[in-house]
Amino acid sequence: MTTFIRPRLRKPAVTASAGLLFAVAWLVRGGPLWWVSILAVIATAVRVASLYRMGGEDTDEGALVGSRADERQKVVGLRSRALACHFAMVTAFIGLTAAIAIRGNWWWPFLIILAVTGFGYLLGLSSYGSGEPDSDDDANLGAQRSPLQR
């Protein structure tokens, strides 16, 4: 999907899309705070320009922003996202538990966040290697297969 977008433009394009969507949400909301959409557009424009400039630099941050990250940087990013997901799950569980304990009627958003992050975790396990072994793995095992796989 993003192969037609130059690597240096990918992160600024995603940031611009998210910022404009946020600004439109404030504009559609209307009311006395409609002007927040103008601030969102200005902040988005500043961030996009900053990301584009940073993406052209020859630094670790520039490589990340410019979608030129090496394997070490990708592993660090992957581990950071895994930690963030873990914090989201723990925080959602704590919020759900607290809401149930004090008989609050605001427990359901925590349950939804917990369910979505849990589903994402299980989807990641099934997509990235927690399923059955590949046929290539079976060929290399030979007589070393475990009794559970027979």
C-alpha cells in the first residue's frame, strides 16, 4: 500500500492524515470549541514539516522518520510497541477492576480496551509463530519429533 509513497514521506503523510482527521472531528463537533480544529491543523503542519526535515538527516532519528531503519532500530521499535501494549493491557485491567470495585458505570471502556489489546496479542501470536510448526521444520526434525506432535 505504501510502496508508491517515497520512504521519506511515509511518516509525515500518516501524521498529516491523523492530524487532519482530528481537526475535522473538532470541526464536526462544533459548539464553542470549534476553533480547536484550527489549532490542530497548525500543530499538524508544524509536526509534518519537522518530520520531513528530520527524515532527510543522516542520524538514527532521521533513519527512523525517513523509513530507513536498520534491523537494530526495528527491533527497538518493536520492543517499544510491545511494552506499550503491555502497559495498555495492565492499565485497562486496573481501570476495569477499580470500576467494578466501586460499582461505577464507567467500566465498559476499560473492558473494550482490554478486549482489543488482548485480541491484538492473540492475533500477533497466531500470525508470527505460535501456531503449528511449518513443514520445513518437520523435515528437519526427523525422529526427534515430540510425542505430542505425532
